[in-house]
Amino acid sequence: MFENGLLEKLEPGTYESLAAIHKYLFDEIYDFAGEIREVNLSKGNFRFTPAMYLEAALQSIDKMPQSTFDEIIEKYVEMNVAHPFRDGNGRVGRLIMFKECLKYNIVPFIIEDNLKLFYYRGLKEWNREKGCETEL
């Protein structure tokens, strides 16, 4: 994806780009790769954006800025809450965050397995406690 220039051809920060990346990564795994979900999803006791509101949520998220670290994180958190696909949202979102950090000369980060609990806490608490993910 980096080598064939796909990421550079896509408009950054849009659902359309996210869907293209999702399709590229998961096309041989899921028959729904790159397609907006039509079912409601939850993980544990957290419910993602209901399917009936998903398109409107994605249109709002598309308009969010993403040129600073906080803006990139905020947009990623909102996209994760929307959860446009049935599976693979986090992996695709983290890839885009990594790319956008590089684009704006922000040192990118990788979330290792031993820090996943902090990552999940950060996603959950971001809107209430901005910056909690940057404490790691």
C-alpha cells in the first residue's frame, strides 16, 4: 500500500479513503470489505454509532481538521466511535493516524500489546479528558 502509492492517491481524512484502504487490506478476508456496515455493533458495554446515523456521522467526521496531533487523535477517536465497518476499524484507523503524523512531521507511534489497555482507556476517555492518550 505504501509501495504502490495507494495512500498518496487518496484524499486524506475522508470516509471514502478509509473505505478504499479497508477494501485493499481486507478484500480477501471479508465479503463486506470497504462497505459501510448496516448492522448495529457494540464492544463490551460500549455501543458504536447506530447504523441509521452512520452516514451523517461520517460526513461530519470528514469535515474535521487533522493537521495537529490533537486534531489527528480527535478525528481518529470520532471515526472509531462511528465504527463504519463490521471489523478492522482500529487497524485501518491506526494506519491512517500513522500516515498523517508522518505528513505533519509528528513522530508516529505504535501501540504495542502491553499498552493496549491504555489505548482503549484513551479512546473511551478522550472526549472527557483530552490528552489522556499522550501521557504514555
